[in-house]
Amino acid sequence: MSMISVEGSMTHFANPLANRKNAYSDAQKAVISVAKSREAIDNITAWPSYQPTPLHRLSSLAHDCGLGEIWYKDEATRFGLKSFKALGGAYAVARQLQAIIEDKTGIRPTVSDILAGKHRDTVSEIVITCATDGNHGRSVAWGAQMFGCGCVIYIHRDVSEGRKQAMEAFGAEVIRIKGNYDESVRLADSEAKSKGRIIVSDTSYEGYMEVPKDVALGYTVMLSEAVEQMDGDIPTHVLIQGGVGGLASAVTGYFWDLWGEKRPRIIVVEPEQANCLQESAKAGHPVAVDGDLETLMAGLACGEVSLLGWQILSNGADDFMTLSEDMVAPVMQLLAHGYKADPKIEAGESAVAGLGAAILASQDPAFAKALGLGPDSKIFVIGTEGATDPEMYERLVGDPAQA
Ligand SMILES: Cc1ncc(COP(=O)(O)O)c(C=O)c1O
């Protein structure tokens, strides 16, 4: 008997530009590709304390949802930072430092050289900056501390104190603004220009299209681990949460390049109030969503798409869904308690969007049909964070997060 008590409402838009036969273009490969991912993977897997994260099979849940398989890539333990974002920002910091040292000395240093303090004098003069809703900034601050440079982070009015303190704990100066996420991106950009700081942003925009490629390449570490852990199996569906679309495009591009026509159906999932990717798909070009972008899923509270991400998602993502807020706490609780024989998993608010969409859509006959979900479906989702905001986690789940 099913014990799933998750409710919520959904919307769905099928992307008219998506087609299985679409080739992965050279322009798209210049953003993300399996070949380009190798350097990032070699680099990051050599960092101190690197460990792959687990891929859980949620077989009981899959069974009761009428699905063949649910794989859950669990990023709650990534580098002790509790989210997949640990991979992107810190890697892009390393790449920036390598480039600056190469400019100055004519020799490209290895990341191990930088870690060993061989270029301490140059590195300590550099200040890295970005805007964040929490997790990307934590990654950048951690990377800056690990490699020995300065760090200034901009946060918007709704970022919790806990998230702010987590970045300060890595030695970053954190500046809170009165505006929303997109305004913090613009301020980080203008102050970097006036103060000579290096921006390491996870979103790309007109005039800033290179560094976010490194951020996305960092995420491929997680994807290559997952491919290995699935051991030759290819999922039929990926339900992937979208903020600016950096993660979703990395997933789409990597799997498209790797698996071609056999690639899974890609379903992008966003909060109702922050559905810039869905609105862009409807318009056929990037459009911004204004307003408060209010959602519990703080990592997804973005109103403007990443232009690089859009180059891949515009004809690579098959479907765009939104989810209402009421599913967030129940899915977090279901994972925390462990569904029937499935493992207990710590999942933060932004982690559960993909899984929440799979649960809700599979139980709604019209949605299941529209998305082709059934007993033969093998679903891949990413639990993108653990309890990155422990107070919020305890409020929503009822139990404290693991230390
Ligand atoms: C936990 C978590 N999941 C998903 C996302 C979405 O990633 P993107 O903004 O690249 O779409 C974020 C972004 O910050 C996040 O922190």
C-alpha cells in the first residue's frame, strides 16, 4: 500500500524546439562537453578530501509511484559544504588564479602548486567576488580560503543569517543588499569593475560568458560519478531543478554529448514564483521574471536565466515544469525518515524539487501520460543539497540536521 503523502500543484510546458534528433552543436560543445569535462574531473578529484557522493536507489518509492527505478544522487556530503555547488565555484576560482599567474609569469601553474603556496605573493593580492543565494558563495569562499586569496560575497535580503555565517566562516567578507538576487548580481559586477576584483559567478550574462563555463564544468564531476554508479544503465528521465539554469544545462549538455539520441528526457523543474526558464521556453527567448521570487527553495529563487545555460536548454530540455511550495516539507520529511525500505537521506529545500516533481507527476494520470512516466521509467534526480540552512531544515522536518 502506498504511504506517500505528498501534495502540490504543477504546471507543464512541452518545449516545441526539443527533438530527440537534434544534434549537439559545436557551439553547445564549446559551453560543455565530455571532452572539456576531463580537465575539471582530473583536477577536482585530486583535491584534498575529495570523495564521490552516494547514488541511492529509492526502490520502495519507485515501486509505489508506479515507476521502474529512482536514482537519487545525494550531494549532502559534497566536500563538507553540503551542496553540489562546492564543485563549481571553487574550481572556477582555481582556474582564474591559474590564468592570472600564467599572465604574470608566463608559466601555467598546476592547482597543486597553488595549494602548496608556491605563488602565495601573487595569490594573496587577488580578491574574488560574486553574488549568491548561499551555496555558490559558500563554494567560492571555500575555494578562496583553500587557495589563499581574498573574497567578497554579495547576498540579497532573503538569504538567511545561517547561510551568511557559513560564508564568513570561510573568511569571506559578506555584504547584504536590500534588493533581490538579480540586483545582487549586478552590484557584485559593478563593484568588481570599480575595485579591481575578479568575478566568479555561476550565472552568465551579456559581457560575462567565460567563467560560468568553468563553474558548469566543475559540476560534471558529479555527473561522471553518477554515470559510473549507474553501471551501464541509462535513465529514461531526468527531473532537474532550475535556478538560473547552470546546473540543468550542465546535466543536459553532458548527457546529450555522452549518450546522443539515447539521452534521457530532460524535465526542468522550477518554483512557481521563479519560473524564468519555463517563461523563456514559452517566449522562445530568455525573459526575466520580476517580483519577490519568493520560494522556500532558496537556491532556485532566480528571475533571470544564464545565457550560456539557455544556449543548451533552449533546444535540449524537453519539458519545463513548476511546482507549488506545499510539496517541499513533505518530500524533505519522506527522505529524512526513509520511505519504507529506502535509506534515510538529509535533503535541503532546493534538493527536493526534482524528486518532488517525479512523485507528483507519476501519481497524476494526465501528467504521467504527458511526461511518459510509467513502470518502465528509470528516473535520475539530484538531491542538490543537504541541510545547508540547519534552522530552516529543523523547522520543516521537525528533527535537527546531522552535524
Ligand atoms: C541546492 C541548489 N540546487 C539547485 C540550484 C540551481 O542551480 P542553477 O542556479 O545553476 O540552476 C542551486 C543554485 O544555487 C542550489 O543552490
